[in-house]
Amino acid sequence: MMLNLIDKIGNWNPQLFRELKGRLKVFNIVIAVGLSLLGQLGTFIYQFADYPGAKYSMSGTYCNLAPGYRERLNILSQLITQVQQKINTYSGQPNFDKVKLQALKTQLASFQTEQTNINRNLYETYCPTAQINFTLWWRDHWEYIFLTLTVVFVFILLVAGTYLLINNLAQEERRGTLNFLRLTPQSEMSILIGKMLGVPIVIYLIVFAALPLHLLSGLSAKIALSHILIFDILLVGCCAFFYSYALLFGLISRWFSGFQPWLASGAVLLFLFTTFNLASYSSDSINTATWLRILSPFDMMGYLFSNVFRKYGDRSLDELQFFYLPLGKSLVGLLALHLFNYSVGIYWAWQALQRRFRNPETAVLSKGQSYFFVGCCQFIFWGFTLQYANNSCYPYYGRNCYYDVNHQIGENLVLLILFNVALVFALMIVLSPHRQQIQDWSRYSYYEVSNQQKFWRSSWLKDGIWGEKSPSLIAIAINLLIIVTPVVIWIIIAPALNFRNSNALGWMNEIGRMKAVLSVALFVSMAMIYAAILQTMLMLKNPQRGIWGVGTMALVMFLPPAILGLCSIYPENYPSVWLFSTFPWAGVKDSATITVFMSLLAELMVLGLLNFHLNKQIKLAGESASKALLAGR
């Protein structure tokens, strides 16, 4: 029966058949199932150390007598306090009363004796077996098993699965079998789905063998079946997301020489630990970074199974919105938002996988795809930024709070900047072609725009926007325009969004909207300068030009601000210097408008010189390649 099933799988997906055939050996199956059963048994037995037996303390959670004793202790504590206050009253003038004082002291001694006896019974005696709530203990025991298995599933599927997928691609690359797969008539999607389903099959067996106990323990702990199924669906989507990017990382990281599986699985492990701690101690979900946080399943786990983090009554995800849509108000809405977040990431991962699998030297995304990718990123960023909450309490914190959209955007502006700086940095690396590609483009496609042909209809411009091998500067400029457009629109219309007061726009009122727009222009010009530097470095003949280019760009971007900070050259004291850094808006506040404008002109001049030098290099490369080709003839 198993052989027939595998044969049917082979007809549907030959790559999956290949992976299963190589891994579903009897020894592997026995080891996987055995490890799973052993882990389940250990989890089941572990909590029996706390089994409430004959020597179970009266103060224990499961002793039915404990609540009554504690309630009586609270009452006695209040009575003792009251009697002591009366004793103090009748002990001095003018209310001194010896008879009442003696009666109160007798009453106090009686209460204290009773308190001592109850404490002795509560903490020094054992609970009668008949008074132990075994039903509650078993419910908590099943819940402990369920939550333990749930957390283990997340870590083993994501960390171990990521490691196995990347390690498999690295092994196939070393053996040369990956090139053989590239030549097969199977589609890229068929091959990679086969790997995604087949390579971690041992991990799947370990999890599948534990699913019956997982379901049984959840139902025995009175956890709703719908919550269990929703989390299972979420975990499948989470695995698809992480596995897609694991495959992509495996295809683009050949130069790590076998270290990439450890690097990627370590990064996933660090991400899971970080989000686990955030889910344990932080419940803020009304910010731009929520898209990153909900890539981990732990927040949803805490929402569905509140005891996992012992955060009783915490329903922070209830307030989660996306462009003001209150998706957190229902389980279906929350699940849909998580799956949408995963789906966007999975879609772009597979766009890159389909490009990269057949041609390992091509860019991860084409220029045309990058525009839509950046647009999707801005949609996600701004969707989680624009959430309704009573965030402004001016002038008194915590009183008369109301929603202020400018305050909401201003609070998240730093996160928007950080995410977009990282996005631009990645796009520069992805879209910038190397020397050989530019040589090919220069030899066959590059020529000066003639006077008779309009610039916007020229082949040169079309290649700059859409071409695979043309320099990346025009594409980077378009992507920067997509990124800054929402920010500029907000800066322009922000005053019209203030219905209560202008406190949320204090920083913009200080610098003015003109300087705010100029600071955005400074950021764009500096980013274009970095892109030109990277593209120039990639024109080197050095075989390590990629590393040199990325290293140089990183140094130019991040070293000057670091040096300025170390040398105590702060923006408020030397604003003009900061105008030429990666973070020009730091110096805008204390600079005159004309100074900011002149800084922008200076940066544009530097950009023009870099472009002139780059174009000269491209022409020389194309001419030398053409001469070599003619000489070869």
C-alpha cells in the first residue's frame, strides 16, 4: 500500500518521489517515530512529580480547603488591624479605658491564636485525599502537555526544517545534482515544492506521530477544537513562509561554503526566541513593526491559548487593525490577516525562486518586479501604521485621550525610516548588475539619445527602467519615489489632519513643511549617491567586486554617522555636517532653509559627477569588449 502511494506521488511530483524514496527508509521511520513517542512519554511523565498524593500540602492549588483557609486569614488580618487601632485609641488620653483595653487585648490574642493555627494547618499539614481536586489537576496536566507540544512543534518545524532544506540545497550544489535538476523538464515550482514537502519528511513524521496526543490533550484541557484547528492552519502558513525563504537563501548563498544552513537556522532560532519573549512581556501591536512580529506564531498562540504565557485577560490582538479595519475583533479576521501577511511574503519568495533556480546568476527580482515589491512593502508598512487608538492625551497624560493620526504616524516614523532604509539597501544589492552584464548591455544596447528621438521614448530610458543588464540607478530612483511619496503626501496634508491641536506636529512646526520636504529630498539624493558608488564598484575587474561594493557602500552609509557620534559632533551643534550623512533629517532642524537647499544642490552635483564617471566606465567597457570581439574575428 505504501509503495502504491509513493508511486502515485511520483506521478504527481517526481521530485517529491525522489526525496521520499531517499528518506523513507525503515530505520529513519523507526527512529523518527521512536523519538516522537519518547518525547511524548517524557512530557507526559514530567509533571507527575507534582502529582497531589497523600503528602500534598494544604496550601496547594488543588486542595479544596485552601481557598476557605485563605479567605479566613484575610478576614482575620482585617480584624486584627481594627482591634489594634482600637487598642491604640483606648491606650492614651483622653480615651483611656482599662476595662475596654483588657477586653480588646483578649480579643486580639484570640484572633492571633486562630491566625497561627490556620497558618499551621495551611502550611504544615497535608490536604485530605478526599479534598484534592483531581479533575482540575488532570485538566492542568493535559493543558501543560498541549502547550509544551505546541511550542515544540513551532521550534522543531521552523528551525530544523530550515536547516534541512538549506543543507540539502548545499549538498546538491556540491555534488552537481542541482544543475541536473535545472535541466529536467519539470517546472521550478514542481521541483521546489517537492523539496519543501520531501526534505523535512522526518521532521513531519515526528510531528505527525505526536498529533494524536496533541489533539487529545487539547480537548481534555477544555480547549476549543476551533482554536486548535486555527493554530494548525496558521502553523502551516508559517512553515510555508519560512521554508520558501529557506529555499531562496539556499540558492543565493553559495559563497558561504556550507555554513549557510547553520547561519539561517540560527537566525530563525534567534527570531523565534525574540518574538517568544515579546509575546510574553509586550502586548503592543499598534505599530509599524507588527507585520514582522506576526510572522512568528507566538502572539496568536498567546491569544488562542492564554495560559501559554500566563497573561490572563490579555487580549491585545483584539485591537489589531489594518488600515483601520478592525480585523482583531474576530478570530477569522486575525487568521485572515496572518495568512495575508504570509501570502504576500510567499508570493515574492516564489517570484524570486522561479527567476533564480534556472539561472543562478540572474537578479533575485527584475526591475519591474521591484516596483511592485516596494509598493507591496509600503502597503504593509502603512497598513499597520494606520491603526485607531486613543493615542493623544494632550495636555495631561492618561486623561481626555483621543485619536490623532499625525501622532500615530509620528510615533511610527522612526520604524518606517528604518524598514525603508533596509529595503533600499537590499534593493541596491539585488538590482545592481555586475561588470559582465553591463558590458553585454553596453555593447549591444547602449547609445546616445539622438536629437530626433524623444528621451522618454528612447531605448536607453526603457532599458534603464526595465532592462535586466542596464545600470540600476533609474530603477533605484523609481523605487525611492514609491517609498517617499506617502511621506511627502503626509507632510503636505498633515496640518489639515489636526482637528484638536497641533501638538502632534511639534517637530514639523519647528522646522516647517518646506524643510521637511527638503529633508526627504536629501535622503533620496544620498541614497542615489550610495547606489552610484555601488554600481561603480561593481564595474571593477576584481572577482570579489560584489563583496567590495557592498562593503564600500555599507562603510559610506554607516561609518560617517558613527564617527560623528563618537567624536561628539551632534546635530544641534554641527547641523550642516549631518546634512551630508545617511540621516540628513537629524541636521535639518538647526539649519537654515537656504543651507538645507544648498546642501541638496551639492549632493546633486556629487551625484552628477558619479553618474558621469559611471557612464564613462560603461562606454569604455562596451568599447573594449567590442574591440576584443572584432579582434577575435
